[in-house]
Amino acid sequence: MMTTKQNNILSQALNLLEILGFLLFVILVFGMPLMVYVVSFSFNEDTIFVVEIDSDTSWSGSLSDDALGWNIEGFGTKKQIIIGPAGRAEIQKQTSDGTLTVTIKKGSTVLDQQATTASYGKVSVFAENWIN
């Protein structure tokens, strides 16, 4: 027969195993697709895009590659690197005045550039890579 202390230890061990099992499940379900994407995609200079945001006012928006996206905000000038087979930026002014220019480059080559002076104006740039 088990003592109360032994029952508590066994119960804690089972709880820990449940937690570890759940974490393993989460890693397998959510982590594996990302790992497969990263492993299957070769990173080289052809997969690196640079987004340049140039403004005299505040702005916000989103950046994305072919698989992931993220939000960005700021004021003035900012450069952001996107690694992937494609790059996209959608940026909007947060004021009624000022200018906003968004450029996407590979190296020193401009692939797309858009500008606005409109009140709360929004611009989108896109580039993709055709790897043979």
C-alpha cells in the first residue's frame, strides 16, 4: 500500500508527464511546418530583400515574406530585411500631412517603389524571386 507522500509524488509525476506530452504535441503541430519551411528553403543573396521606409511623419504597417508576416511602426527612416522567395510591405502614414516613400531592393537594385503625400496615405511594394 502507498503512503500519502508516495501518492502525491506519483500524482505530481503524472501531471509533469501530461505537461510534457502537451508541449511535445504543440512543438510537433506548430514547430514542424516552420522547421520544414526553413530547412527546405536555401538562404543566399538572391533571397534577401531590403525594405526602406522613408518618411517625415509617423507610419505603421506590415511586412511579409512568402510564409510569415509581422507588424512594424515608426517615425522617419527605417530599413528592414526580408528573407524569402518574396517580399511585401504595406505601410500607411499615421498623419494627414507629410510624405511616405517605401522601396524594396535586392542589393542596390530597386525592384518596386511607391510614394504618397495623401492624408493617411497607404503604399504597397512587392518583389519576388525566381530561383532556378
